[in-house]
Amino acid sequence: MGRGRLHSLGAFHGASVTRFAVVLALVLLAAREARGEEPAMPPRPTHNINGMTGLIDVPSADMQPDAQLSFTSGFFGGFLRNTLSAQIFPGVEAAFRYSILDDFFGPGGTLYDRSFDVKFRLIREGPEWPSVVLGFQDFLGTGIYSGEYFAGTKHVLDGDLAITGGVGWGRFAGTNAVGNPLCFDNNTFCTRAGPADTGGTVNFGDFFSGEDMGFFGGLSWRTPLDGLSLKAEYSDDEYTREGGPGNFKPNIPLNFGAEYRPLEGIEVGAYYMYGSTYGVRVTISANPFRPLLDFDDEPAGRPVQPRPAPDPAVAAPQLGELREILTGAPAMLRYSDSGVERVEVETGRNGLRWATATLPSAADYVCPAEAAKAIDAEYGVIDAVTFRHADGTPVCTVALRQAGQDAVRAEVRKGADYPTDWYDDEAGRQEIVEQLVVALDADRIGLFGIELKAREVSVYIENQKFRAMPRAIGRTARALAAVMPPSVELFEIIPVENSLPVVSVMIQRSSLEDQVGRPDAARAVWLSARVQDTEPRDWRDVGRTMDLFPRPYWSVDPAVRVNYFDPDSPLRADLDGVVSGGLELVPGLSANASVAKRIIGNLDQIELVSDSVLPRVRSDNALYLREGDPGIERFTGDYLTKLDADIYGRLSVGLLEGMFGGVSGELLWQPVEQSWGLGLEMNWVKQRDYDQLFGFRDYDVFTGHASLYWDTGWYGVSVQVDAGRYLARDWGGTLTVKRRFPNGWELGAFATFTDVPFSEFGEGSFDKGLILTIPLNWTLPFETRSTISTIVRPVTRDGGQRLIVSNRLYPIVQDMGRAELRESWQGFWK
């Protein structure tokens, strides 16, 4: 079980442990440096032909703005390099590269190579020193391009001229290399292994190793012509591995080029390289922080109409006359001259400080408003002061700050005696509900259920439009303020996802009314709101809900399926038409189906035959693509329920995905107030026939995982750890790390390690990949919850493969925690 794994980790012995520890320390240093930086602003640096921020063929110490995502295609000397790069943190840049190297193995011997790069900033550029980075090129792959480097870049001439110099090992040590100072007495730093056959592992033992060390550097000049840059560089790469018969051979270690950026997201470059060939580069770039269409065409929400203000003398006689002094001007009266006998200060739950001042028995009953500022100066930050005569008579209450003003208004409204006789009129109540349905429907918010009382209302909403849930909650609060009678003070808004009541947001109506027109209104409402788990509901006791069932749904959508990295054709794709539909019988219980038909494409032409020694749970994908047209992607009965306030359950039976059918059960524990949750999933599945209809093959497996979900709260990073049994009956775990942005973007990666030895797994050694999710409202001027998601695997094998379940619980609830709602709460008033 563990022989291959232990052998693959053997490289950690001896000096390699030291190298790994040094690299880990530098990585942590880069992460610490990243935390203190704000996203950079354009003009941003350009990329090199390898797709990383740099000069022409060598890197620089420049980095892209935080979260910048780029795709680069560069060609020279018969080598095509396609690179997806991302500034995953302000101080960390990473890339995945797919290279096509013609005649690498001689005439007709093409190499299709996959590799990963990463670069960490150690020092940020200052007035008198350069930025400094540590980079690892092709650190995870076959090692064809592997090399490590330190680089420094300094900008001069108002930032228009960038000067770069660096030192490196591996591919960076060639033409005019010098001895590696780490290599002495024939130690382990003197030997560098060659490229690996299967790739996919990190050989820490090669870091900073080899007999030689080389140098590189160059200049990048941003010319006065807008968008045009000129570059020149010295590269120490000899390209000896590519120097077969008829292949590119460098004559000189110098490269020259010109680059042009016609638009912010597009770069093109042309180069004369190594004195013997020409090169070109095209880069397309985008940033989650900068929408493609930077405007919002969504109609504004309806204005909040405050209720008629009650008479303070009737509603809150204990406050006396009401005054406001919100100017912030200093007190004109000293506290010792105020005539106040005694002051008592109470601090509320939200930090509000309310003082009660007692006037002497000889005082009259005129409000000493100026004395309130004297008390504020004496006791420090008093929001409101109530003056009482020595005989107990309330004289007046003075609000000194906005918080005090809000507290006084709330106290007055608390004593308001709004009539509640409307509640006795059943027809009138129904009319109120119908008005609410119409108001919510204007924003494509469905009213799933309602519990209406004389002084409070609970509404269950289905957000069909807004990507950020706080925006839907805000629109619902406005609709309630417009429709509900004045006596209804408490609004409880409960978003419902897949018929699951996920979270309860309680808002005082008076708090909503007080914030109208204020610049920090969203923050003030958030501070006064209560966010908590919501208990399971018996929907038969909730108004309107059961009237919605049974309810059908259907859709016809286009879908693009892509197959990467086939040696016969590195990129294949199908455009499918997908017909989906279902019937939800009662809340949570539904039948669902999805059928796909190829419209155009070439995925059925994949001829690659699996050589896997494991059960072929994924590597026979080509057979499913060829024979399963049309194919049933899903045909299931599903039940989703809430077992407790913070426990969810799911049961699915049928054709669960394109390759497997069976039974799947899941439990999730995820409190709203907690940044982490636990999940458990158990499945018995059988492999489906290649035609993707109702037949099955002779392979079944019990598979399941225990999962840990953790929102770290750091740069939007979430971590998921799954441990258990996979489809090929292998045991192990998967680590998934994603950076999630408030607008819905996701950038991430995953890796799975099981008891399958790397040699048995085959090419790639273990399952790994990149995750990218783009929200459509980032590209459109209107709101939508739709997204485009893809998973890019360097190679798909059979080890470490999980069942694909379309309605797993955690993705349903992950945006409904307190921290996630707070992150996007600014949209509450939009």
C-alpha cells in the first residue's frame, strides 16, 4: 500500500530536508509580505514569453496587481507555450504551462509538456532598493524547464525604465555560468537530476543544485507612445535539451523585443531571440476586482418610506423634551459650572453610552442642553444625556451623536402604540401578502413562505437574481417596509436555497428607517441586525409554502465541454444542448433529469486508449464521449432537509452522474457563526454503460469521504480537506485551496494523494488540477447568479477520483455564514 509513496518521498532525506525548510521559510516570508499590501493600480508590468511577469524569456521581480489572471500564448524556435498565470496573492504569482515542443525527440518527435511555476516576493521595492523575488520554474512537472532563481528589479525615470538582474540554477545556468557556491566537497548540491518520465512530483533535492550557477538581466522601457514598451535582455539558457537535429540553436545570449498594449487586457509582443529566430506573444488578462463592464444597469431599489413618527410626549414620556446637538462643537460650559449633582453612565451592548444626569432641587425645569456637552467632555464620548430633576421629573434628553440620535428614536418607537386591529382581518392579511408577492417579484425574489404577526413578520425568500445575497435581503427589507402595517417592527428574512432555510437575518424596522440617506447606512444596519441559524420548519405551518407545490421546472441551455492535453489534439471541445427538468413534489423532495446532445464538436474523435492498471473509473472517458450521444447526465430522486438548526442532510438515488449511478447520502454540520464545518458522505455506486442510458457495467464500489471546510478569513482563502475511499477503491485524501472573491470569482487548486503508488498511477503521479469560476454578472451590466466554472487537470487518470454529485450541501450554504454575508453586506442598499 505505501511502498510507492514512501519511495517517492525519499527525496526528503538529508540535505533536501534543509532545502525544503529554507524554501518553506521563504514562502512564509512572502506570505507575510503579501498581507500588508493593497492591490496595485495600472500601468501594470507585462509578461514574458513563458506567461510569467518578466522581460522576454527571463523573469523579473515585478508582479501583477492582486488577483490578475492572464492567459499567454508564446511561440519561438518551434516551441509553443500556453500559460495560465494568476497573481494569487499580492506577493505570490503562479502559473500552469502547457508546451508543445516540435522535434524535441528528433524529427517528428513532439513533446507535450506540462509544468507549474511560482514566484514569491521577498522584498517590495523602495526608494533606494529594488524589489526582490524568489522563483521556481517547472517545479512540478517533468522538469524540462526546471530552474530556481533570485531576481531584483528597480524602476527609475519616474518608473518608465525597469532594470532587472538575477541569478539562477538549472535552466538559468548555461552560457556563461559560474560555479555553484553551494556545491563543495561533492555534496548533494553538486548533482541535479534530469527530467522525470512521469512528472508530477516536486523534487526538492534539485533545488539550487547543479555544478553551475548563471546570471540573467535586462531592461524594459515604457516609451512615451501609450502602450508601447521596448525590451532587451541577457539570458543564460543554452537550450541544450531542445538542440536536436534541425532544432533551434541559440547563437548569442541576447534577446530584443517590442510589446504593445492596445487595451488594458491585451498584450502583444514581437522579439528577435538568441540571434537566430523570431518570437511572438499574445496575452489576454483580466482582474476579478475590475469588472469587464464597470457599470451597474440594475434599477435602484424602492426608497424606504418611514412610518409616521409617534408623539414623543406620549410614546416616551420618560425622556422628556427631545433635543439634538450633533455639531461636534466644543463645550462652552465647564462641567464644574454645569450645576449637575450626579451623573450615571450606562454602556449598551453595541457600545452606546447613555448618561443620566440629576439636576439639583433648586433648578427649574428648563432643558440645560449646553450642560450635555460639558458632561460629554468630562466623561468622554457620551452619545445621549437624559436630565432629570431631583424630584424625578424627566426634563429633557439631548442626543450628541448619531448613535444617540438613533437610540432616542428607537426608544420613542418602542413606546409607540401603533394599532394592530388590522391583524384580525383575514382578508386584509391576505391582501398584504399579495402586495408583498408583487413587490418581491419585481426584483425576481420569490416568496417561499411567510409567518405574519401583529408586530413581527418572518419571510422565506428565494433569490433568483442577485449574486450577492445581502442585495436580495436589502430589497426584501424595502418591500416589507412598503407593505407591512406600522405595527410590524421586526423583520426576519430567511433565504431559502434548494428548499433549505439557511440563515435568519433579523432587522428592526426602526433601524432601517433611521439609516435612510446616511453614507454608512449599510454598516449601521449590519451592526443592529441579528444573524443566526434558523431552525427546521414544518412547511405545513408556514403560510403560502405548500401552495407552491408540486412545482415543475425545465430549461434548455448550451454547454461547452472541453478536453485538454490530448497528444493527438491538445484542445478538443463540444458544444452541447442540455435539456434539464424536474418536479419538486414537496419542499426538498424532487425528481431531476438532464440529457445532453452534441450539436457540434470533436470529442467523439478522441482515440487515446487507457493504459491504466487501476479500475478505469475515469480514464475510459473517451468511450463515454463517443457512445453517449445523446446521453443521460442525471436522472435522480433527491431529498434535501434540515435536521437541526445547523445540520443538513441529503439523499440521492439514481443515475448520479455521467459514469456512475447508485445511492448517495450526506450530512453537513455548518453553524452560521462558525468559520468551519464538517461533512460526511457515503455512496454505493455502479459504473454505467458507455452509451449513458440505463445500463450498467460490472463494477461497483462503496465510496465516501469525511470533509473539513474552513474559511480562513485571510484574503478570502477557503480550505477543504476530504479523506476517505475513492472510486478506484483507493484510500487517501484531497486538499483543495481556493481564493474566493466577494463578487463570486474563485481561483483554486487541489491535489489528491492516495495509497496508489506514483508508478501505478501513471503519468502525473497523482491527481491535481486548477479550479476557476467566473460569475456572469462580472461580464454583464445586470444581475445574475449564473457562473462559468471549469476544472483543468494536467492529466486525468483513475486514482484519487471522487463521485460527481450536483447538489452537495456545502456549496449550497457556504455563502450564508455571518462572515460571508458581512463581506458583501455593502450591497444591502443597492
